[in-house]
Amino acid sequence: MDNRLKYPHLFEPITLGTTVFRNRLFASPISGRSLDPANRPDPECCAFYGRKAEGGAASVCIGDCVVDSENGLFGDFMIRLDDPLSGHALGRLSHAITRAGAVASVELQHGGLYSRASRRNGFDVYGPVAGIDAEGQEYAEMPESVIEATIEKYARAALNAKLCGFGMVTVHAGHGWLLSQFVSSKVNTRRDRWGGSLENRTRLPVAICEAIKRACGRGFPVEVRVSGTEVTPRGYDLDEGVAICKSLADSGFVDLIHVSAGHHEYPEVFCVTHPSIFAADSCNAVYAEAVKKQIGGKAKIATVGAHSAPEILEELVAGGKADVIQMARALLADPDLPNKVRAGRDEEIRPCLRCLSCFSGLLTGGQIYCAVNPEIGHELEYAYSDKKAAKSKNVLIAGGGIGGMQAALTAAERGHAVTLCEKSGELGGAIRVEKNVPFKGKIEKYIAYQTRQLAKHPNLEVQLNTGVTKESIAALPEDKKPDAVLAAFGAAAAAPPIEGLDGAKTASEIYTNPDLAQGRVVILGGGLVGAELGIYLAGAGRTVTIVEALPALNSGGNILHQFAIDGEVSRLGIDVRTDTRAVCVGASSVTVSRGGRTEEIAADTVINALGQTPKTAECYDLRESAPEFYVIGDAVRPSNITNATATAYGAARLI
């Protein structure tokens, strides 16, 4: 047996302070919102973070733990490290991580001038200098007495974390928060020893790290998260970012510099901090590499941003471009990624789509769910519920799209005998028409991954080119008749009553044969389908206009993916007509109405992307074909991959 590691550099231990970390794959800070009414971690929160440790990450960091809940609170739902009664809950949280062999870390956070929750609670809000924020709210210059008190609050927070079992702290000095405000020459124009020169601007984070070492011990690991560049004229550039990092490393109080990018208040750079489907794998590694070249071995360097491909990650460490790989979304899609990479089981890694559904769900609904991993957000339930059904049943799934595939896998994992029928010649459903779209490559990889998983189950049969009707079910032999039927027929393009619309192409037709889109292209509908199709065609050189009845393009609730779409629409110069309705589709134009006035838009190709209609009738025609019956995915409500996966997983677990 060959026991050599396929990716040896990723699994070389690394020492930070006096602590040894088992590999170079760290779970970067993610904000959990499973907190009790006192904003202390609850059992679901512990399970969420503990799952990453079980999957092999060397360190798991709890994001957004505030050090000053009076003056530094930017959100209402945050762990308060200055809460004297939080110790028991924090101890349970650290234990959930450390019992699986990982080092538990907390991100020390202070909102500075963006401490909006502190303002709502009646406390003062400070920045490096006085000013007015984007919401028109005034903030004061932080007095030196408050600066000194803040340093001690960071140190006390770190000591509290250590006493609760955490083995490292991550001082957040990036993304526009308090310490980022102090280190930035664009923001910190103070004239005392806390501003002006680079030495003065980095004095606060250096003093904080020194105070933490004093409180927790010289060998206690301190990580500092920085923006290597804020990637906007409104912020500092890479040269300044490198200089900031060098100053931190030179202090001798920082063990690991975690190089991120961007600024949380500037939407135009959101998709730099959180790379979208339009970005390349490991695209932000260049910032860590630039820092590492300048600081040598004075501190270890971590890189973050769109990391998932093991061969790229191995090269980053082997090539001396970074010492540590930080991952967030990739470990939501597959918490077992480190263990699978260590074993060389690359093809078993569930790929992250980089769709930002997880982060959007956190902002809009207070919880993180993953489009491709139904375990996320249900870790506690998943860990302690029965994996196997009490009785094995015959399960028939009609439709082999995203939802049907997940339902088949979940039902098979629970011990049922599953037959998955797909009327076409391949699995994946309607989304397969997008397989040649450059920025949809992750989805194609996900479908291939799911297909491989289906093939592994001996109690799961896939039948392609096989439609399902109530008659075909009735004709099955008695021993093959289903105990449960799951209908996953999906949805079809909607056809609202617009004159001439029947002459338009559908999005599926264009994806299947892009040459059908010639000349001036007008897309009716600025939802997710229409906007992404517009980006695809504009990227291929077409002149594109999108007509949308709503006031803005709408990605169906994924507000952060919308940032990415808006950025691409702007970059490609797509003409967007919002608050505009199509009235008539003609041979060479589209007549539209806006504000009671009509106009014609020249069009050589018109595409109908005006939403989808669920195939409800076809699904419910099967309702009497088995004792148990469920409708899943777009057949319930046309939505997205997250919804299809969730409804499929939920229904299959009920059988």
C-alpha cells in the first residue's frame, strides 16, 4: 500500500506561537446566528462549528465576536466576549471544536464608526476621527482614554476566550472595521500618536496584539486579519496593505497574518472579498503572495478567497506563496473536505457553487443554509437523528433534476430501495442547458459529483429516457410498485399574454444553441435566468438589452449574488430597462411601456425569460400512485438550487 500523501504540503503541521496545528487548512471566520436570547452560543451553534473540526480542519474560527458590546456592536446578534455570564456557553462551543482535534479560535471584532447597534442602544460611536457615515449619522473621534480602554477590552476578551478553551484569537483588522479604519491613510487623519504616519496608524493593532500576548502568554497564538488592499479608490491599495502587514509582522506580536481584501461598506468590492461564480479559483491568493514576499519569515501568512481546488492549494503552500489556506464556503459545501483531500479522494469532494446563497440567507433570514449541502443549518438534527428509516420502502422519484437527484441520494442513504426516472438522456434537469456557460462550470461539476454519488448506492437504480405517468406506475409488477412517489417534474417557461411572445425564443433554446441569438438581443425578464443569460450573451459579444417590470434586477432573494450580477451587468455595458413592461413582440422590435408611455426597442432576437410555471398538474396526476406522495423542487415553487435541495432532502427524510 502506498501511504504517501497526494498533497503533502497541505498536511505538514504548522506551529503558531507554541501551538501545533495538524495541517494548513483552516476554517476561516463565519458568523453563526444560532444564539440564545442572551446572544450566547446554543447547541445548534456548537454543532455548526464542531462539524468543521470533525471534517479535518486544523483550526475553526468563530466569526464576529464583539470585544466591546457598548461601543463596538455593529449587529444585534453577536457573541459578546465581555458578557461575564457567557463562559459556560463559550466553553461548550470550544469543546465542540477541540474534541475533534482542531484548535478553536474566536474573531475579535469592533465595529468602530459602523457600530450601529451600539448607537441604537444609546451608546457613543467612535471612529479614528469624527465624521458622518453613509446613513447620515454622526460619530465622534475616539479619545485617547477610550483607545487605551479599547486595548484592554481586546486583551480581556482574548483572555476570556482562552479561559473558555479557545486556543487562538483572530484580531479583525480588515474589511473596514475599527482597526481597519485606524490603519487606513484614507480614514485615519489624526495628528496625534494614533494617526498620520504608518507607524502611528498601526500603533493600535500592534498595541492590542501586545496586550493579548501579555494577558494570555507569549506562546498564545495571535492571528490578525487584514485587507491586503481595499480594491477601491475610496480605500487603500496593495502597496499600503503590504506596508501595514510588514509593520504588524515587525512588531513580533503577530503569529499569523490572514490576508483578505475589500471593505464591507463598499458594495462595488463585495465580490472581491467574497468571490462570486464569475471569479477564478483562489483569485485572491495574489494579495497574500505579495505580502509574503515582503515580510519573509517574520510571521506566517494565510490566504483566503475562493479556495477549494486541492491541486491549487497544494501549489500555493509548496510554492511559498502562503503558509495557511483559509476556507469558508468550501467547508459549508463539504465540511469533510480536509479529510477527503488528505486521503486523496478528490472526486468525493462536494463542490461549492460560490452562489452566495449561504451568506444571503444569513443576512435575510438569520441562518446559513447551503445550496448543495442540506446538512448545513441542521447539523444538530443530522448528528442525532436516525440515519436509517425504520422500514425500507420502494421509492420512485419522477424527474432527475437537482431536486430529484438529491431526493434519490437521501432516500437511498436511509435504506430505501430507490428508482430514479429521468425522461431525457442525462441527469441534471433543465439547468444542464447551461453546461457550456463559462461561469456555470461549478454547477456542471456539482451535477457530475451527484451523478457519481448515485452510482455508488447498490439499492439505487437510475433509469434514463424513462418518463413517469400514473399508467406506467400502475403497470409495474407488484414487488416493484412504489410505497412512496416523489414528483420532481420542475417548471416550464411562463407565457404571459403578450402579443407576439410565441415568436420569441426561450432561455433554454438559447443556452442549447447560442447561435440563435443574433444581432441586437432583447431579453424580457430581469430575474436570475434573464440576467445571467444576458451576462453570458454580452460576454460572447452580443448587444443586450434586458427589460424588467420591477424597479431592479432580481435574483430571487439571493441578495449577495445580485451584487455579483449587477457588477457584471455594469462591466459588460448591458442596457437595463427597469419599471418597463413588454407590450408587443414584433418582427424587428419590442414595444414596451414605461410610466404610461410606449416606445420601441430594436431587436433582432427576443428571448422570453419572464419566469417559470411549475408543472403542478403533471405532478399531482401521480398523487394516487402510492400511499406516500410528495412534490419537490421547482414543481412546488420555481426558485433556485438551494430550494430544490432543501425540499428534496426534507421530503426524502419523511419517508
